[in-house]
Amino acid sequence: MASTAITGQAGRKKVAMHDGFLKHAGFRWLKISSAIMLICIVSYLFIDVSPRHNGGSWYGYTLGTIGALLILWLTMLGVRKRAMTPGQWSLKAWTSAHIYLGLSLIVIGTLHTGFQLGWNIHTAAYVFMMIVIISGIVGIYFYATIPKALSDNRDEMTETEMLENLRSLDRQLHEAAQPLSGEHAALVLQSLEQDPFGGGFFQRISGRYPDCATRQAQADLRRERAYQPKMGGDDPLDKVDALLEKKEATLARVRRHLKLKAMLQVWLFVHVPMTFALIASLTAHIISVFFYW
């Protein structure tokens, strides 16, 4: 019985370790966040503020203070990532809290405004907050799907190993092209000389390389061979064609890998600067409130 209990506990711990940050501790932070939002909504409906709810009422100040402190705490995730510790406040737990408490700001921040928005610094802070939250939702999707897509695409290879495989194919192509005619060798040379990842960031994020010399060389080679009699025995063109096909498949894998990484970078290029803009506008909002209070 004791061994069964130990095995059961070990199994539960193993399952818990493999839970994602969204499901951490049985959706603990989703439940906490939902409770916070429910309390805010119910209190907003039942607390009477004269003449109407607004950010300058005592209730508005209360929600504003909670929201501001929560925003400052949420920005600490980047600092927290530098300290990898297990337990109740592991990075996974902190990330889970960051996500769900961040979503609760939609309710807290909106009720803080009392639905009174205008062309001013106060609304700017609210707009930046919503942009950060929306970009955060996109980030949740990316971090929930892209790591698996990266792993599936690598097929148990590292990025370094994929690039080395590409260099190895180039060396083999260079050797295989030696017996070819000058015209056919020139086609292989196009593939060897072109930077396979050139074109800049936008081409990388799209994953489209219309001027791929490897693809073009293989297409031209096959087009020419279609009108030529096939040689018997070991035809060097067969070996070159097979190597070009392998290189094109390897290029597709590496380019997809770089595209997925670029998607994460794009998200950070939006989420992080918008977070700084939020902090700046929030600071201006708070200072202006206390200056005119």
C-alpha cells in the first residue's frame, strides 16, 4: 500500500511538472483572476458613486491604485526570468500569474475609467494598456504553439546541426559538379554562391524566397535533361539532382525554423516597447491626477 501511495504521488508530481503555464496548479491563477474580476464587476454595480462612476471618485482611485500596482508587478516578469527557482513561485507559476492577472486588467482598468474616455493622457494610458494586453494574448498563442512547431521542424536536430548539414551538402555538391559540363556546373554554382537566407527580415518572417538559386538550379537542370538522352550507369547529373533536392528540403526546414524564431521576435518588438510606453503614460497619468487633485 505504501509503495502504491508513493508511486501515485510520484505520478501526480510528474504530471504537474509537465503541466503548461496556462494549466499550472489546476488553473489556480485563472480562478484567482476570475474571482478578482467578479468582485470588481459586482462592486461596480452595487456601490453608489455620485454623480456617476469615474476615475476621480474614491472607487475609481481604489481600482486605479490596484491596477497601477498590478502593472508594475507584471513588468517584473522579465527580471524574474533571470532567477530559475522551483516551488510555489517557480517561473512557470509566475508566468501563469502574469498571464491571468494581466487579463484581469481589462476589467480593472475599464471600470477605473468609469467608461469615460477622451483625447487625453488618461485615455492614452488606457489604450497602451489594452495594446499590451492584446499583444500579450498573441504572445500566449505564440509561446503555446511555436516551441512545439520548432521541435517538430527540427526533428531532434539543433539549429547548429541543421546549418552544418547544409554546409555538408554544399561540399558534396561542389565535388559532384566537377565532372559536369560548364553549362551544368554553372547551374550548381548558382546554388553554392547565393546566400540562402538573404533578403532581410521581412523575407525571413514571410518564409518566401522566390529567388532561391537552389530551386531555380534544380528546375533548370531538370528542364534541360528532359530533352537529352539519359546516360547509362552512374550519371553525375543524377547525383547532383539528388543533392539539390536534399539541399532544397534542408533549406525549407532551416527557413521555417528561422521564420518561427522571427515570429517570436516580432511579438517582442511590439510587446516590450508598448510596455515601456504604458509605463511612461501611466506615470504621466498619475502625476497629472495628483497635480490637479
